[in-house]
Amino acid sequence: MARRVAVGLAGMIVAAAALLPAGQGRAQHGAPAEGVKPDLKAIADCLAAGREIVMTPQPDCVDRQAGDETAEKAGMPLGERDWVRACSNGGDPRRLPRDTVKRLAREADIAPSGIRIVGALFCDGIDLAGVDLPYSLVLDRSVVMGVVDARNLRLKGDFSIEYAVLFGTLRLNRARIEGSVYLGAGFIRRLRAYDTHVTGSWQQKTAIVFLDAHLVRLAVSGDVDLTRSAFSRLWIQSSRIGGTLRLDETEARCAYHVNASTIGYLTANQAGFGKVVTIGAGPDATRYPWWRHAVEGRPATYTQTLFRSAAIAAVAEAERRRIVRPELPAEENALLRGCREEAETLPDGSTRPVGIEGVAGSRYLEFYVFDTTVQAALCLTAFNWGSPRDGEAPDPHHPVTILALNGSKVDGNLILDLWDDESTLQTVRPGHPAFARVAAQHKFEAVGLSAAAAIYDFGDQHRPYITFLDGLRFGRVHKATPACGTDYGTKLASQVELPSVGDVLRWLDKNQAPSSQPFLTFVEAFEKAGADADELRIQRRTVDLCDRVVRWVPWAARLCPGAHGEAAAAAPPAANGAPVQASFGAAVSAVGDLIGTAFSVMLWALADHGLRPGKVVWWLAGVMLLFWLLFRLGLGIVCFAPAEGRPGARLWPVGPLFLFDRLIPLYKICDEHYAIARYYRAAAPDADAGPDPPDGDAREATLRGRRILVRPVDQATAERADRLLVALRIVGVVLTIFLLAALNSLTR
């Protein structure tokens, strides 16, 4: 009782101090001396009773959670068109001083429900630095014209500034909040949260961070929910999120950066970028990224309502004018305008530098998840690539959009769907004259990415994008249509199955990285599933071989699969591939590399890099057919007579058995095949009946069950036949060598 009396006396003193002449204090934003001062005692009494104070249209003490409806009906905070003028009005009853929370915490006996102020106007910001409260702090539907300084804030409850408009920066540095943080459905010019620990969750749905949101070394035990929010840049650096990081339906004007963090679960459905506005044409045109989904579309979201309100629309228009100003130096034209903060535009139109907090510019729209561990699953579906107006193909100077998951690890499922079915680039398909150029403007990177399982639909080969894949590690690979969403988390819209080899090869054909390692990843995944992965092994070795061949024969790049040959041709030649060598040793090495490359090309042609030794059989059959045609049609030889004195005086046909025996003499099936006395051709009845019959007596031979007349060939023809048999033997030796090499490679 004594404490309440003391608090009441303190409140009376404070109220009396508020009635002192204004000349003894500094007016805020030019507020006149006769302005109405807040009755902090009435506020303290209301909060002591476990109720909440609503400041609009007049200060009133209402039941908990009733003030939000009252403030909304009064148009707080989006009903005012000019908050600078409102702050200049000394008679505005909504105004509170920046140290209101500190004074209430110090001088009032607050109920366990905490400090709950709804619909207040803070014209000089809010000072929460060093505040230590054993309860919650709620400042919903507030308007703050300055900085919300919450350095070293300590709360044993929730921290809520929902449905609020913060024209300055919200700083949560080294804060400790044992409840949850609520920043949803609000507008924040710039968000800085460094070294902050939140025991509950971070709820910031359907909100706008107009410039950049920095969540650095943030520790949240629960979820970080940013669903349907808009940013210029989102940075999550070295943070730990125990629950789910929800980026569903979010939109960044410039960049997402999730770096070196640990996240329980990450879902990003329909996340990405908006439109690229072009003023003018050609390389000298002014281009800048802007929001699309956050400001357009039906049904309208609350984010669109925020952007359409008069005060926030004025801020957005001021930023547009700053971005497109013609006096920007020429060297900045290569960077995305508006994505490098050099100055901050204030609500009154003036600017001020942001110093070391400025973000370096980039040439790209960036969605980066780097060196991050996701413990359960990463689900990224229906990604929104930056694009021009609907139905238009990007011009050659359109900025590149990069979606990169480099160096990240997913302990569970990696679920990807890189394109929205309603993408504005539906008309740019293979065969379109601009397909290759537009594809180069949409890049998916996965370097050093690992996951227990990868789930992908493999049905977007017709989409205009390229990949840069290297260092992949997937335990399993599945084909399915994923569906991640804000309401139901992750599910699969189709049955999970192993992708076909064709699906994988077509997808890997988009890879611009000079690496065959991704093939090995899919080979291992196929083997674990008990499927045949020989085709992938062959393609991998073909890619490696192309890299070697192109160093010697650059024009061969066009024969290489996909983009690998182009990448190899564009790469600088290796030292052992240079035409002129600096030393004898280097020359010897180059010759060795050339011979080895030639051998590898032959092994690829004959036995698919040794992985299909049975393919040599078809080469054997082809060689035998070729030499049979040369003997039969070229030389006219159909049979031969063995050497004198050998048993069996019959004529032997020049057929498959003879050619096979001479092709591979190791087996020596018949001795007669190696003791040829004379070759015979089919007798020509008309020629034989002429005035000058050919030399040699006609003999009768049986070929394929048919008896025909044959005559011996002349000496020149016999010599040509002997040379053909020598060539056949050489070919046989070569095929034998490659067959043994193929068998050795297969065994290894």
C-alpha cells in the first residue's frame, strides 16, 4: 500500500512537471510551448490495473486486446497523410515522449500483463536502451518518426510493435527477450538486430522493411516467420534458428543473404524478386529493381495496403526519385540502382549518409544461402526470378538473377522447384531466338551443396536458365513435384520415384561448370537405389574427355555434351596443351598427353570409355563386314586354295570365319586360313567365252551351298589381298588392345 502511495505521488510530480512552461524544455519537431502533454499518471494507473492504454483518437484505458480495434477504426497508423505535420501539432493527443517506457518502468507499478500502449505517436523515436522489464512490452499501431533504440533491452515477456509504422531504424542490439518478438503487418525503414537472443519466436509476417533487414548473430529458439513480407535486402548472418525460417511469398528488391547460419527448417515458396523497371533503351537506359507482388495483384494483401497508404507511398516515391536521378556517376550504371545504400532519404525529402552501414552494390539480383546448415529440410519452390513487365522477354542488358546454395548442408531433404508455373517467361522456350541469352540471365548455383536426399521434378528443361554445379553430395535422388506452402509446410504433389537417366542427363546438360563431379553424385544415388547408372558414368567420362580434347582441338567443343564443351573451350589452355613448350620435359609431357587423349578418344568410341566392352563386338562385326565387301566387291575374291600338300584340296570361302580368324590370330581356328596358295574369283561366263580368256583354269567351288565356277586372280590382285589381310591383322591387334583395356577398366 505504501508503495502504491509513493508511486501515486511520483505520478503527480511527473504530471506537475509536464505543466511547466515549455521554455524550460526543448520542443519536439517544433512543437509549440502550449502543446498538450501526456498524462503519464493516467497511463500508469491503467497499466497497473492490468489493462492497456489506447492513444487514439483520445487516450483511453480499455481492456486488454481491445485497443487494437479502437485504433484501427480511428485510422491508426495508416490514416494520416503527413506525419511530419502531425508531429508539428503540439495539440495532438497521441504524442508520447521517447522515454515513455523508461519513465513508466521506473516510476509506475505495472501489472504482470506489462506495458501495453496502442496507437501512440513518437515524434522523437523510442528510447529502450538498457530497459529491463519483468513483463511484456507492447507498442502496437504506433508511429515512430525517429530511431527505436532497443540496445541491451531485457524483457521477461514479449516485445510487440505490430501494425506499426517506423520511419526510422529499429535497433535490437544485444537484447534478451524471453518471450517472442512481434513485428508483423508493419513498416520499418531499416531493421538492425545484432547479438540478440529470443527464447520464443520472431513473427514478422506481412511486413515491410523498406531498406535492409540485418539479422546478425541472432538466436531464436522458435520460428522466424517472414511470410509475405517485403524487403530491399535481407541479411541473416551467423544466426541460429531452432525452428523454421519461413520465407514463403516474400519479395526482396535486391538480395537475400542467408550466410553461415544454423536453421532447423527453411521453407521458401514463391519467394524471390519482382520486376526490373527500364527507363529508356539500350545499354545507357536506367534500370532498377522494384517490388511486383508486394505492390500488385489480387486479392490485395496487407503489404499492398501499407504501400498504398499516403505516408508510405510518399517514402517509396522519394526513393524512386533518388534511384533514377541522372547525376549518378557513369561507373555505377553496371550496378543495380537502389541496391547500394549511400544515402538515406528522410520523410521530409532530405537525405543523410548512412556511413559504414551502407551495403555494397552488386550487378545481380541475389538469393544466396551460403555455408548454412539446415537440420530438417530445405524446401524452395516456385522461385520468382527478376523479370521485366509481364509477357516480355528480358533485353540483353537485363540484370542476372542468381539463386545459389553454395557450401550449404541439409541433414534431411533438399526439395527444389526452380520455376513458378505462372512465370512471366512462359513464351521463352527452346527454339526461341533469345532462349540462350535469356537462360544466361537466370542462374542456379550449387557448389559444395550436400543433402541426405534431393527431391526435384526434373521437368523444367524447357525453362530459360543455366546451372553451375560442382561438389554435390546427395545420399538419394528422387523425382516428384514438391509443394511447400505457408499453411501446410512441405508435401509432395506427386508420387516419389527415381528419375530416369534421360531426365538427369537433360538437367545436367544445363551445367556451365567445367566439372563432371555432379555425374558421380547421381551415379552413387542410382546405385544406392539399385538402378543402372552406366549411362551417367559414360557421360561423366565423356565430359572429362571433352575438356582434354578441346585443349588440342578447340572446334571440337561443339561436339561435346551440353555446355561443357563451351566451358572447356573458353577456359585457358593447360600448360601441357600449349603448342609451344618452354622445355624438353614439357614437350615430352605434352606429347604424352596428346597420345593419352587419342587413346581415350578411341576407348570412348570403341567401348564407351571401357564401361561397355561388349560394344567392341559390334566393331568387330563392322570391320569384318567392311573387309568382306573389300574382298568381294573390291577385289572380286570369293575363295582361296590352301598351300600345296595340305589335306583337303577343296577351296575355302573368304567368309566370316576366315575374316575373324585373320582378325584375331590369337585363336588360329584353322591352319588353312594362314597357308593361302592362291585366291579365286567368280568366273564371268561372258568374259571367259571371249577371244582372250583369262589365265588359269576354271574350278568348281561350293559357296553357301551353291556350286559356282571360279578362276584364280592375277598376281597384282593377290598382292592387294595380302595387304588387306595385313591391315585386317593390325586392326585386330588394335581392337584386342582396346578390348583388354575396356575389360580392365570395367573390372577396376
